[in-house]
Amino acid sequence: MQHGSIPGGRAFKPQTGVRIAATATAFPEPITLPNGSRPDWISNEDIFEMVLGANYAEVMESQGMRVDYPEQVIGLKHRRWTHLVGTPANHQEENAVGLGVKAVRNIFKQLELGAEDIDLVLFASTTPHKITSASSCALAAELGIQAPCMDLKTGCSTGLYALLTAAMYVQTGFDRVLLVAAETPSKYANPQIQETVIGIGDGAVALLLTPGPDSEGILGAFLGADGELGKLVNTPGLLPPTHEAIDAGLYTYHGQVDALKEAVPARYLDAMQGALVKAELKPEAIDWYIPHQVNRALTSAVAHQLGIPTEKQVHVLHQYGSMAGAAVLTALHEALQDRRVQPGHTIALNTVGGGLTWGAIIWQF
């Protein structure tokens, strides 16, 4: 059934009796930067030096730019990459499947589980390392899992779409559904667009979903999409790539910033309002608002429009950069790890991604 004021959205009934039994993350190993350093985390200053040179502070000041703007306004501080942006592709580098494998092994260690315990694998990524083969199958093979496997790809909403899908499979009788969201946007960042270079981060998050008490799970959800708006986010081009297209720089991220600023906030709001209606809740019932980690100023403004105060918002962009489809689930993991999210809490996940796609899930812990 359609809800909300923007065409393309659909509300989903509650999917309760589902538990998030465990979460884990994994990140790339440090890489060597052009200045020869190999920092644990790539800082804003590291990127400024890469893009603008050692005198980046003077250059930025002459252009009317503030060195502290990314951290103070957007929320960016440091991140990890598998690939040095602007350098030739290297297939020996870590990829999304490898990062996902590391995250799953952390889940197995937590719960003392093995490959034979998994009933279904969902792999959520906008940056798979192969064109045709399913990344979920590659991950399963690496881990020795013999179970059905499925890939999902819906831009930066991928992780949220996958979480709803995983919950539905648990409701149909799957006892252990493994959801992995893994991204390597550093491999596709446009080195000519400073905002993109400084904004992206690589990493993976894994969740294990199992049956749970009726009090846990999805109270309401809303997903939307509008392919006509896909042109606002010009992601890497047609497959298979041609030499001419690669030379023309068509396999890096671009976007129509002004048009996105107009289209995106309304879709965050529409998804949240649709999910809240389906859950029969008001915004004040939300204990934690966990949005897509892309721009703290943007998502904070959406939260305030909903009446959700700053102290109820979860932001981890400063830790990891924007991890595309894995970002919102990584933020959820962090909120669970530091025990902000407690049993009985009601959280809201909210995303907008390339496609365009958008969504919200109200989850009761």
C-alpha cells in the first residue's frame, strides 16, 4: 500500500519476532599515502595534502575554504580506504567480499558459530568486485557456507533494504540469516571532486538475524524509489567498460549537487513519516534516530524537522567516512556496541541513495 506524499513509496507491515543476534565490523588494512606515510586512519589533512599539496592550508584560505569545515559541519574526520584514490586500479587490493569475510568471522567468533549454522546469506553492496558472479556466493565460498545466497544493490539504501529483506526471511522460517553490507567506494571516487574524495570510506558490517520474541523486530517500514531521479547521481558507467569510457573518466562517481539538495531531504522525511504511520508511532517515541552517514548537517536537519533532538541522533561519519550502503548498519553496530541502544529501545533507520532510493525502518529491540 502506498503511503506518503511522494510517488514511488510503499509501506510494509510489521515484521516482529525477529532478533538482531549479533553485529560486527571490519575495515581495510592501512595503505601507503603519496607522502610515504601509512597512517592507521586517513585524516582530512592527509587528503588535503594529497589533493592540494603540502601548503593546502594556504591554498584553502585563498579560496575562502576552512580546513575545519569537513569535521565541524559535515562531520568527517578520518576513514580507511582499500585503494588510493586517483591511482590505477590494482586487483591485488582488498575488496568488498574480503572485508565482508572479515566481518563474518568476527560474528562467528562472538557466537561460537560455524559455516554450517547459516541458512541464508544476503550480501549488500554497491561496489562488488566482479560484474556477473554473486558476491554473496564468493563470500560463502571463502567461509565454507553451503546455503542459498543473494546480492542486493540499491545505492546507499542497500543496507536498509537488505535488513528488511533479511527480517522477512526470518519470518518465513529461516533460523539464521547472515546479512553482510560491504563497500569500497575509494575504488570509484573521482579524484577531481574534492567533496567525493574526502567524503568516502571503505568497510564492512555483518549482522546475524534469528527468530526472537514478538516484542522485537520491525514495527513499521517504508521503501521508495524513483528511477527518473537516477541521473542526479551519475555512478560508474555502463558494463562492461570500454577503454574509451575509462579514459574519459566515466567510471567514477559524479552528482548534480544542487538538484540533490532539493530532492534528498524530502525523501528522508517521506520515508520516516511513512514508517512511523505504519508503526502507529509519533517521532517522540523514537529513542535513537540512525540516518545514512553522509552529511551530518543534512541528516540532523531532517531529524529536527521530525522533532527528534540532537541527543537522540547517532552519527559515526567522523569515524569512518561515508560507507555507502554499509553506512547505516555500521552506525547501528556502533550504537549497539557502546550500549546506547538498550533492550526495549525503539530506533529509526533512515536512508536515501542512488537510484534514487529511500527508506526507513522502525525497529524495536
